[in-house]
Amino acid sequence: IRQRMNSIRQVPSRVKSKRTETNLGAEREHFDKQQLTVLLVLTKSKANYSMTVAEEGYDSRNPVPSGKPFGYQIIQLEMLQPFINRCLKVLNWLCYPWSLQDCMRHYSDIAETGILWANLRDRYGYGQLVGLYTKLLCSKMEFHTKHPEIRCNLEASDELLERTAGTDINNVYVVHHFTWVILFQLTVEVFDYMDVELRLAEGVLRQLNTSIAISTLTAGQCKLAPLIQVYQLTHYKAIVNASMISSTGKYLHSKEPLAWAFAYLKMCLKTFFNKARDMLYFKRLIQIPRLPDSPPNFLRASALAEHVKPMVVIPDNEEPEDQEEDDPEPLIDVSEAASVSMASQPQVDIFDQAFGPPNNGFDDRDLQIDSLKQEIEHLRAELEKIKAEAQRYITQLKSQINSLEAELEEQRAQKQRALVENEQLRMELEATRQRNAEHENMQVTFVEAEKRAQATELRYNKLKEKHAELVANHAELLRKSADTVKMLSATQQTQEEVARTKQQLAFEVERVKQESDMKLEEQKFELDKLRREVEEKTGEILRVKGTLQTCEKASEQLNTSMSSLQAEKERLMRCVSEKEAELSSLRQAAQLKESSLQQERERSSKELGDLQVKLKDKHGREEQLLKKLLEEQFALLQGTVAEAEIIIQDAVAKLDDPLHIRCTSSPDYLVSRAEATLVSIDKVHAGHAHYLKNLEDAGPLLRALAQFSHLTADTIINGGATAHMAPTDHADRLTENCRECATQSLHFLQELKSKASIKSADPASVRVIVQKILRTAQGLRPKGMDVGKEELGDMVDKEMAATSAAIEEAVRRIDEMMNQARRDTEGVKLEVNERILNSCTDLMKAIRLLVLASTDLQKEIVESGRGAATVKEFYARNSRWTEGLISAAKAVGWGATELVDSADRVVLHTGKYEELIVCSHEIAASTAQLVAASKVKADRGSKKLSSLQQASRHVNEMAANVVASTKTGQEQIEDKDTMDFSGMSLIKLKKEEMESQVKVLELESMLENERLRLGELRKKHYEIAGVPLEQVAQDNGLRTPSPTVPSSPKPSKPTLMKKPALAQKPNIPPKTMTWRVGDEALN
């Protein structure tokens, strides 16, 4: 198809002249449509190809046809996701203005595809590679969207980089203060871009072995194919990085951080190139250069020009079909599909259809056309090489020019500094000459000025002290100025203090100026005075000239003193000049400080204006947010009220539900629910008052309404359930009160839903109805049992003492049985009896410790819970818990007595071992009942509760030892005869087998019947105890447990069925409690 396309494009001009312009345009359009159709079909077929095949060589080497509209239609296909690397080729080589825009339309699809493939954990690792590749593609689109002036293939000159950074040679201030920031940011972004590419290459090479065998397989080539575009981009990035680091270094004091980053990436890139250079797949497609061993020295300006830049070269394609192409190959290779279509259909040439078949099958002009095309391709390749070489030379020359210009600027600056120094030296020399002339004129006048010199020295000392004060004041002013700058940048409130500080500084500077001027005037006055005195002394010297001749010795002394005075004068003059220089420097510093303070004040005023605008915006947003908050709070309140109405309406519906007739509840539980509802009504009232005071916070009211709705519904439901067991009058009154409670509650909730009536809403009517329900439930409570509530406290102490006495009696009886067994038995029976009785003794001791721990915990509970009431009042107030505690204590004592009786019968061979096992189970269950009854009102962190639980575990262990000893003794005593199968025929064996099956079925039937009987007995036990099974479940708020009722394997043992008269189950609050602890521990 490509050959046909090229033949159509390169029709000779003499043939084209035979066509009209209209026919040519129509045929060309028709041909493009056919070509697009073929490409679309081939793209879908190639995307759906099931085998893993790498892309063709010409697809990897050559770019996509630039400016072809059908290329982007192919990219937009849904089936192009496996060939997503073509989008990167489009960005690399289609650098016309619309390429980036066309690819950015699919940014979200590419990103989602990458996330999808990255989360896919396939066995071949394609998912992770596709995720890395899409991440690279997204990074490239983001980079070029942010910097559209840089070409997509990253070919950028130094002028383009300078223009991208916004460099303006006419504005030196902008160059030195802003350009380096933009260049530095651009350099870091290119580093990040290059890092993403190196991660992709690392991920591909990590999954592949660098051996020749892997790179020649189709699966390996499919993974290596996308790296060709990475190679073509990374060498450009290395060049751009070097240029930008060199440009950024003009504005930075140190290039070392960027140089280190460049060296690191250069090392990774070198490793990447070295690994890929040895693979056969890359050798035939692309020529990878060798990178230099060391990066350029960015600290030297001419090092960049000497640096050898890496160039990735694409070798000339040796395939004849690629040499014949005038334009780069299309996005999708259609050679395979074209061969398939030509094999399945007769080949028809579009040129032959339009102009008819040629006269003969060969034309010399075809050879000429082919040779000319080859020459054009050869010349084009040479031209590209010449352009690349010229570009490289241009870049090197530009870098050299830049370095030379930098050196020239430096020499100019040095020359300027030298001129300034020379001028200063000349001025100093002139001043020195003038001073020397003045000194020569004044030599004669200082003969008798020794006393004046001393006075001058004193004045110099004073001047020196004054200078020290000036230096100290200057340092103090500098510190105050620094503090003032910090205070200016802190807040707006310190602005007035800054103004006052500035006035003080100005006053101090003015004062320093005035003092300096005064000192100068004083010095000038002293000099004038000295000069006048010198003139007066000159006259005196003329008068005494005659006397000097007679005083040579005195003259010599005077000459010596004069030389010393001259040296002193020179020293004083030097000090004066130094002070003048310091004074001028102080004036300059004060002027600079004043200008900086002015700038700081302007900046502060500007920031103040911005802050005021932001403050106004913030107030507006706060008002909007407050309004939104009030609306949201009221919406939450309406939602909560609506949900509460649904809960209460559902509870009222349960009263008329036929299925609810079977539900029952105790008056005590209804009383607890009604009391909890009254507490919740108080919370609703408090939350309602809080909400009316602060409409922004509806949290307390929402929480109170949620609790109120649930507790009210629970009270209504349990009131109806209690009415099912109450007398008719009480039941009707209780049901009517429940309905009225629901009506008043719904009315109260309805008032809360409206803003107009929310202030007048009052739950007082609901409180009145709930109090009526509470009084009715209290009237339905049982009036009392065999024992009054005032006697429960005494009963607890009596039952605990009786239990302890029963355990002591059991221990004494076991000791007697042990002595009797040692006298009457011997051998294996004696060993078995001793083991059983010893385990029973240990169990009794553990039970005694458990009873003592329970007594201590009971005393702690009474002391912590009774408050100001007496012990009897505490037991009377918690009557159900007290009755459960008494019942548990009686059960423990009764179980210990029964265990001793069973052990006595086993030792005397009148009982069964199973009786001991059942009694052990019953004791374990009774102790668990005692622990549960004591644990109800105990504090979780109580140490005595921990001691009680530890004693309970010890009892379970001892009970398990009793069961184990019993089973072991039973196995030792019982004789197990081994069956003798000798002399038995097949028929007899079959008969014995059938008889064994009959016995097994009979025993299974008996076991099932006994289990049913055990269940009925347990159910009857609850009825005799005075608490129905359903009522226990409702009172406790949990599922009805299966308590352990001791039973004997044989009906003929009625002694095991005896229970205490007040054996009632305790009123346990909702807790997870195991009743069959003994059975679970022993089994």
C-alpha cells in the first residue's frame, strides 16, 4: 500500500497535465478517504492481535507524518491503548502548533489507563511498565503545556532558553533579581522530567536480562520498543541541562548543587546507555553514543564549550521500501494487513483504475525516479548531518563568546577599580604635599610650644573619648534599626512604634551630625588660635633671635623637642583625617538606613491595605459560612426528628401487631425503661434550651433526641409486652398510656420540625404520661416472696455461712471416706479411690477459696454502693440481685453436698462414676453462677474481682481433675474383654454385625430421648424457680441462656434432683455471660 501511495504521489508531470483540476481534487480526496479507512481497520485489527509482538523497525525509527489529520483520528481510537507509546512519538516529532493541544484532549484517558495498568499485577510485568510509560507521557504534556515556547523534541538554543527565562539585557535589575529564579526552576523541572524517563528505563531493564537471547525474543522487544523514544529525548535533555546550569550560574553564587544533580543524572544516563548498547535489538535500530566519563566543570566558563555533547544517531534504513519513501512512515504499519488483503482479493491499482493499464510492464522513467529519490535521500541525510554539526559548532562558539564576554566584563571592572584607586592615591599625595609645606612653614614657630603641645594632647584624648562615644552610639543605633526592621515586618500595630523609632533615629543622627559639626568647629577654632599664637610667637622669636645665638645648648634641646612635636602633629593630623572619614561613612550609613526605612514603610502600608481587603473578604465568608452552618444544623435537627418519629411510629405499630402478642416483659424491666426515659426527657429539655441560646450548636439536642426516641420506643414496646401478662384493668390502662405517650411524643417532635414553633416546644406532657406508665409498672411488681426484702440482708449472710459450713462438712466426710477406703480396699481399687477422693478434696478447697473471695467482693460492693443507706437497705433496694446471690450460694453448697454423697457411693460400689462427672459439672456451673452474680455490681478494676475470677478458674481446673480421675479409675476397674474371632464363619460374623447395629440404633434412640427429657427438665426448673424463660430474656436484655440443671443418668436417683427452696436465677444486666462454664472447661 505504501508503494502504491508513493506511486500516486510521484506521478510524472506530463501525465498530471492531462487531468483537470477538478478531477484531481476529487480523486485525491477519494484516495485519502480510502487510505484512512484502511488505516483505521488495520489499527483495530492490530490492537486486537492476541500475540505479543514488538512494533516494526520503521515505526520505532521514523516519525509520524507531520500535519496529517488522519494520524490524530487513529490516536483517538478506543482500541489504541496497547499502542499508547505512539502518543509520545506524536509529541516528540509533530511539533506543529496543534500537536500538543490534540494530545492534551486525551490527558485524562491516558492517566486513567496508566492507573488501571499500574494496579494490574500480571505475571509478565506489563502493567507496571504501562503505568510508568503513561506517567512519562503525562509529565511530557504537563512540561510542554507549562513551557509552550520549547519544542516538543526539546531542541532548544541558548537564545530560546534566555527568552524563556524572561531575560532583558536592558534591565540589569530584573536580570540579577528574577532571571536566576526562573532559570533555576526550569532546570529543576527538566531534572524531574529526565528522572521520570530514567525510572521507565530502569523498570524495563530490571525486568529483562541484558543477554542477547532476551533482547531477540518478541516479548523482550515489546518491552524494549518504547525506550527508543526515551533515548532520543534524554540526550537532548542532557544538552539543555548543561546549557541551563551554565546560564543559571551567571546569577547564582554557587553552581555546586545543580552540578551535583547533573552529575548524578549523567551517571544514571551513562549506565542506561551502556546497558542498552549491548542489546542486538537496539544495534539495528538506533546508534547510542558513549557518554564522557566526567561531566563538564560548571565552575569554569569555557568548560561547557569543551564538553562533548551526546548525540543519538538513527542509522540509514537498509530496507529498500524505506528508501523509496518520500515522507516518514504512518503511525501504524499496514504492510501485514495489506499483504493479507492482497492475498485474499485480486490486486487492483488505483492508478490503473484512473488512467488505464500501461502499454508495457516496464518504464525507464521509474528507474530514473528511483535513482533521483535515492540521491535526494542521501543528500538530505548529509544535509541533516551538516546542520547538526553546524549547530554544534554554533553552540560551542556561542559558549566561547559568552565566556570571553564575561572575562572582558571582569577586566573592565578591574580597570575601573584601578582608576579609582589611582585617583585616590593622587589626591592623598597632593594632600600630603600640602601638609608637608605647612609643616615646613611652621617648624620655626614651634620652638617654645611645649606647653601648647601638652594642651593639644589633652584635647586629643578628649576627642578620642568622644569618638568612642560616637562609635557606641552608632552601634546602638544600628541595633535599634535592625529591631525596628523586624518590628515593621511583624504586625500592623508596631507601625506607630516604628515611626517613633524612626524619629528618634533621625533625632540621634541629627544630634550626631551637630556634635560632629561642633567638634569640627572647635578643632578649626583651635587651629586658628594656634595659628594666631604662632604668628605672635614669630614676632617674639624675631626679638629673641640674638639671644638664641648665645643659647646653642638650649637650641639643640629645643630642636629635639620640635622634632617630637612635629611627629606628634603628624599623628594628630592622621587621627583627624581618620575621624573625618569615619564621620562621612556614618553619614552615608544614616542616609542608607533612612532610605531603607522609607521603603519598609511603603511596603508595610501596602501590606496593610492588602490585609484590610483580605479581612473584609474573610468577614463576608464568615457570614456566609455562619448562615450555611445554621441551615445545616436545622437540617440535621429535622433529619433527627424525622428519624425519631419513624422510631416511635414503629413502636406504636408494634402494639397492634399480632406477632407482638406473644412477647412479654417484666414490670421491673418496664420500670427501668421508664426511669431511663424520664432521664432522657430531662436531657432533651436541657439540649432544647442550649439550642435556643446557641443556634450554631445542635449537637446536645441531637444526641438527646436520639436517646429519647429509642428509650421512648423501648418503653412503649415493653409497656405493651408487660400488658400481655397483667390483669385486664391494668393492661388496658397501660396500653392506653403507651399510646398517649406516643401521641404526645410525636406532637413534641412535630413542634421541633418548624422554626415558628420550635421555641414553644415543651416535653412536659410526655413526662406526665411516662410517669403514669412508671406508676402503673410499679403497681404490677410482685408484692414479695417467701422472704421479705428487709430480711434479704440477713439471708445473704446466713446462706454464705451455710455454704462455708457445707464445704467444711464435705471436706471432713471425704477425709473419713479416705481412711475407710484405706482400711477396706487395696490394690488398684485403693489407688483409684485415693485418686478420686484427693481430687474431690482439692475441689472442695478451691470452692472454699471461691466462697471467701465472693464474700470479700460482696462486702466491697455493699460498701461502695450503699452510700448513706444501711446494708439491709442496700440489699432491699437491689432485691433481684440479692436473690440471685442467695440462689447461687445455695446451689454451690448443695452441689458440694451432692458431690460428697456421689463419691461415697462410688467408693462403696453402690453408685456410678457418671454421677461424679455430673456433680462436677453442676459445681462448675454453680460457681460460674456465683461469680456472675457477684460480678454484676462489681467495679471492673477491683482487685477482689480479679481474685474471684482467679478462684473460679481454679475451681474449673479442680472439677476437670475430678472428671479426669473418675474416667481414669473407671477405665482401670472395668474389664475390657478382647473379642475372639477364631472359629467364626462369615455368616456368624454378619449376624454379630447386624446385632451390633441394632444396639447402636437403640442406644442412639435412648440418647435422643434422654436429651429431650433433659431439655424439659431444665425448662421446668425455670418455671419452678418462679421466673418464666421469656421473662428472663427480657429482664436481662439478652438471649435466653441454657443453664445447667443437674440430672442423673438414671431416673431412679431422685436425690440428685433436689434443689433449694429459693433457687432463683439472678437478675443479670446485659452482659455476655456463660452459664455452662463447667461443661466447657471439662469437655
